[in-house]
Amino acid sequence: MATYTAEAMTVAGTALTSRSAASGDKITPDDNLFLIITNGGGSPMTVTVAVPGTNSYGEANPDPVRTITNATTKAVKLLREWADPSDGLIALTWSATTSVTYFVVRG
């Protein structure tokens, strides 16, 4: 498990750190937070955010699932309210990790 903090993009440019998708990845919440995900694999894959808690009707909050087609790159916005109150982090679940990399950026 690894926890990552967003790197700020600037008008001067930012050298971003590429991360390899792995089981247990967590992200520190931030405003204007994005994942830029590259799926270098041969099949589509998904990233799921485990959103804890329930809504006002007592139903479990939905877990957002985003699909990244094979051999493509996709930007995904993460919301601060998706953080788990128990640790304050946003938990990611990858359907595949082979050939999947991502950047954690703040716009």
C-alpha cells in the first residue's frame, strides 16, 4: 500500500512523478484533484473509489467506477468528500495493475 499526495501543476510546468498502480493505493484529498491514468495493457480496466458511509436514506454511498480503455490515457477527477473519515484518505481499487501507471495532480 502506498499513499500519494498531489503534485501542483504550474504555468511554468511541472515534472510529474509517474506511479505504478498497486493494490492498496491511497490518495491524500486535495482541491482540484485529478488522476491521469495510462492503461498500457491490452484490455480495458477500471479504477474504483471506495466511498464509505451512507446517504440520507441510509443506503450505502455509491463507489465511483471509471473505465480506462486499453492503450489510452484518461484524466479522472477525485472529490474530497470521497475520503474515508477513519484515515482521511481516498482509497483506490484497480481491476488490473499490469502496465497501468498514473499521476496524482492538483490543477
